[in-house]
Amino acid sequence: MNGTEFTLESFSDDLGPAKVVHLYDPSCGLRAIVVIDNVACGPSIGGVRMATDVSTQEVFRLARAMTMKNAAAGLAHGGGKSGILADPKHCDKQRLIRAFAKTIRNLSEYIPGPDMGTDETCMAWIQDEIGRAVGLPRVLGGIPLDEIGATGFGLSACAEVATEFCGLKLDGATIAIEGFGNVGRHAARYLAQKGAVLVAASDTGGTIYDPSGIDVEELTRVKQQSGSVTAYGRGHKLSNQEIFTQPCDIIIPAARPDCIHQDNVGNIKAKLILQGANIPATPEAERVLHERGILNVPDFICNAGGVICAAVEYHGGSEKDAFEVIQEKIARNSHAVLTRAHREEIQPRKAAVELARQRVKSAMEFRAET
Ligand code: NAD
């Protein structure tokens, strides 16, 4: 993050945020932030992030990304997000999540879903408390979006379209995935099914790089058993920063914000970036990528698979429906955005923001003044 403190004066604009709520429950140590950015298209859907360092500014930026993502995907939902300040691996998670659920009971225009540090089980606890959550386990009638890899599947749908815009063939393209978690490993799996070759993957423990190709199923097993991709038997072990500068065709950042920045953007060798994580590149880095002719598909276009799946679940659709809707919406929106960016010689993010903004503004015209 750039360190600027969040204030409404400096961050609010014609779209939002509608609500910024700080939550504190001293009985269990809950400290959390909820930002409901815009609800013109419908009640906001957005993930619950659990991390020790999540800030109001980060939650606001993520909520705005959800407004853009949900509008760009043509969903009947606005954008929101929340953050719980805790270490997901070292806390009484159930207690914190249940306390969080109770405190958002009356924020009915916010529908929580899973995000970094939370999962289907957490959503089941929230559902149990307040009857309002998406990304639920199958046994509760949900479509477990992380288990089926909805976002990773959407990234592969986007890759099929985006490769055509940068002279790559997906079959045989080499891929590096920063953050081999729910998004990253499923993206690797679906892309491998289309003939792409994983050559690098990272997590908090570091990077594994093997130009001859990494077996995705084996890497998934290794990570599950040992906790890190670096325990993979072959290839070179590198620091987690080095993943961005290895030779490959496609990079998928799928971990934290701002990991592509002014200090590493100049050394990126890939032709295509698919933003699996939310806001993984700084605005300055995105400008440099554009100048260098590296196609950079923005987060809210290519990582919308999870929220599309959540919306299908919320409206009673099946898992099969979810895959069909993700494929159709992401392919269509990617094509629309990249065609416009190419025609007008603008950054894909600018084209995508214009498309999403147009939809939100049109929806706002139907709202009564308060
Ligand atoms: P996750 O917790 O399952 O996985 C994150 C992975 O990133 C982990 O393997 C972790 O070790 C790794 N990681 C963390 N910091 C790292 C670093 N500095 N360098 C390298 N690896 C690092 O989380 P997730 O659900 O896969 O989400 C990842 C990102 O994708 C987040 O930005 C999230 O907001 C975004 N996202 C997730 C979904 C979804 O469906 N889960 C949908 C859209 C966007």
C-alpha cells in the first residue's frame, strides 16, 4: 500500500463508498473493517479478508474493485469488502468469525464471501449466525467456489481470449503463478488442461522454478503435505520476489496487493499478466507494463469467476450453471475490454473501468434520492 491514510475527503467520489464501518468487540479481540462501496446494482457481495495488516484503505480499494467487478460481470450486485485484523493461522478463528457475523447482522446490504484467510467453513459459521453468506459448503446447498476453483477456472477462460491479443498460443505457453493458493493452484490446473506449462510457482516460503515444466497435481500434493511449494523435488528454489523476473509467457499474481511495483516491473519478461489477485500491481507499474507492450488484464475482469459463482449460488443455480456462466461472462467481458483497449490504444484497466462505470452510473439513475 502507498501509506496514505484513508479519509472520506480523499477517497470518496461519485460512486461511493456508501458506508465505512469499523468494528470492535473487546470480549474476543475482534477488530474489523467493512466497506460497502456502491449498491446501485443490488446488495453488495465481497469477501472477508483475514490478515494482521489489513487497512481501511486496502478494504476500500478492494470494495471498489468489487463494485467494478460485479458491474463488469453484469451481476445484480454492488461492491463491498471486509477485513478482520488477525492471523488466520494463529487465532480462535471460529470465535472471531462468529463475533464478526453478529456485528454485521444489520448491515444487510453486505453479503460476505470467502477471501484470503477465510474459506467455506467460515462462511458456514456466518450463515449459521445471520443466514447471509455466499461460498457455502456443498452440504449447506452452496457451490464451494474455492473447492471447485471458480476463480482459477475464470482465469483460464480469460487466458483463452487474452492470448489471442498478444500473439501467444495457450497450448504450450509457459506460466508463472505467484501464490499457489485457492486461486493460483486451480488456475494452474485449468490452464494445464488447455496445454499451458507451469514453470514457476510461489508461496510465502519462496519460489520453485523449473523451465522443463512442473507437474501441477504433484505440486499441489507437495504443498498440501509440506506447507510450501519449495518442497517440490525438482527445479530451482528462489526467493518469492524472484518469480516475477523468471522467463515465461504468462504471469498470474495470485497473492497480495501491489506485488508488481516500480522496482520489479522493468524486469518482467512475460507477454501477458492475468491479475488473479485483487490489485496486485501499483498504478505506476500498470503504466510501465502498458508502455512495455505487456498485456495486463485487470483483476476485476479476469478474476471474477469466484463472485460470478457466488452470485449463481445466491440465486439458486447449480455448479454446472456456475461453470457455464463464468465461461460465458468472462470470455465476453475479456473480449469487449481488450478489443476496446486495443482499438483506442489505452490500458485494459481504463477500458474496463469505463465499461463498469457506465453500468453502475446507469443503475444509479434508477435509485431514489435519499
Ligand atoms: P489463499 O490464502 O488460498 O492463497 C494465497 C497464497 O498466496 C498462499 O499460498 C500464500 O502462501 C501465498 N502468498 C501470500 N503472500 C505471498 C507472497 N508475498 N509471495 C508469494 N506467495 C504469497 O488466497 P486465495 O483465495 O487464493 O486468494 C489470493 C488472491 O486472490 C487474493 O488477492 C484474493 O483477494 C484474490 N481473489 C480470490 C478469489 C477467490 O475465489 N478465492 C477471487 C478473486 C480474487
